[in-house]
Amino acid sequence: MELRLLVIGSNGPAQFQLTNAILGREEFSKAVTGIPSSMKNTGQLAGRRVSVINGPNIYTKDISEAKRKMELKRSKCLSVPGPHALLVAFDLEQISLNDIRMPKLVTKRFGVNCLRHCMVLLAYEGPLEGGALDDRVLHSDWHLKELVQKFGGRYHVFSKNWRDGRRDMELLQKVEWMVASGGGSFFSSRTFQRAEASVRKEETRIRRQRAVEMERACEELEQRFSGEELQRQRQVYDYVVGAEIRAEAEMDNGWLRTSLARGLGTGLALGAMMGALVGAVEGPGGMVLYGIIGGAVGGAAGGAAQVAIDNLEDRVTPTARLNFNSIFINRFFPSARV
């Protein structure tokens, strides 16, 4: 079974260093201290298959509040039906008073019951051996002690060097123990359930939209294969296409599009209202003129998130979907025989 790990960062690169450490590869460069949009990567942690979901840092000032809320919803869609663990990442050397507030902010975004599925992850530059670090976390540094206690006393110190995998098994065991102690299941809530329903509905819509294309691909497979080999290749095709459709539905679905439309409409309305108020000084004509200008500015602000999302989707969605079947078959079955 795949473990779904939702990584949460307060600020800085800690959450991205954690993702690199979990996956055992440099998914994020050292220069990355924040991302504008939520994303998911898959790999293995100590031999266990995992998917790791990252989003914008909670304290980031690089995105609007509307964009922040949108990406929070997207992170939930990327981890449906729900994450097995929420890993809250910090830099061990830079714990601040703001970080003490993280449990409250996490529960505000994911629900009170999520704390039972949370663990503190502390990035550290130096050697990890010995009990000095544990003594520091649990006794010496009151900031750290209070932070860890608020998350149920669960924590793990990991190396900022993703190549150092000596503590991978220990981290996996801590996560599995936390999951088992919570009943062995993943965390869910009403919003996660809504996200899952929206993703499933989007998957159905995409499959219906691509029905002719997929049927044509199956006919092409039938021309190349027969018997048990045909059945095997059909299974491979169904799996790969299903994964592609699932990924597309998680990144963009009705729940996210509805939220974006509301944001755009609010931006238009507020911009027009403020423009009209400013224009009132100039009289009736000014109200009309500045109302139009304000509406345009507000709409642009409300739609800015869509531009960022479209740019991201350009990178994750095939640009020539009509050719996908032929590309897939030629790539994976180049030496097919009837």
C-alpha cells in the first residue's frame, strides 16, 4: 500500500529538504525556499512506496490569500482520499515564536482531529548520532519542547543532505507506528471527502471525453497482439491511462474551478465598487469611468491565480492528447507481433 505524506512548511526550505530526504533524490534544488502551487511526487522511503504532497509555505508572502486557499484545496485533491500522515517541517536551528502557532494554523486548515496524524520533522545540518539532539528537543530548548508537545510528542530529526539515508528506516517506522496507533487508516474530513468526490467526478468526465480515443487505442492493440499478450498489454495501457487521468483530475476539477470562479467574481465586484467610490469625487461620469477601471483591476487580481494554475497545468498535462495513444503504443510496444 502506498503511503500518502502531506508535507507542511512554515517558511524557508525545510519542507523541500524533507521531500528530498524522503524520496532520496534532489526533487527541489537548494535554492528553493517556496513554491507557488501544490504538487505531488512519488518514490520510495526505505523500500516503502510513498507519494509526497507539497504546497506553499504557511507563512509565505509571495502569493495572495485567494491563491493560498486555492492551493490548500489542491493539496487536498492531490492526497485524496486523505493523507496517512501530515509531516510539519521546520529548521531545527531556526524555530521561532511564530512556529509555536503552527498547530493552531494546521488545525484551522485541516481540522482539529488532524493533530493525531501529525509529526514534527526537524531539518539539521550536523551529525545525527547520539542523544544530544533528543536531549535538546525534549529538555534544553523550550521552543522546541512546546512545539513537539503540541503535536503529540511525535518528532524526527533528518539530515539536510538528502544523500544521507541512514535514518530513512527510522522515519518510516515512526510514520507507520503513528498510522497504526491511529487505527491504521488515513486522515479524512468533510473537505477531503468533498475533494475525493470532485476528483472522481472529474475522472468520469475525462474518461467520457476520451472514450473514442481510448477505444481507438484498444483497437490498435488488438491489431498488434493476441491471446494472453493482448490481455497483458491492455492491462498496462489501462493502468497508465488511468494514472494519467487521475493526475489530471487531481490537478484540475470542478471544486477547484468553482473556487476560482468565485475568486474572480469577488475581485470584479470589489474592484468595481472601490473604483466607483473613488470616481464619486468626480461626479456621475467619474463613478462610471473609475468603476470600469476598478472592475478591470479587481478582475485581474482575482484572475491572477488562474494564470499561475494554467502555467502549471501546461507542464503536467499532455499538449497533444490526440496523439497520446499512438505515442504510448509506439513507446511501450515497439516490437509487437500479431
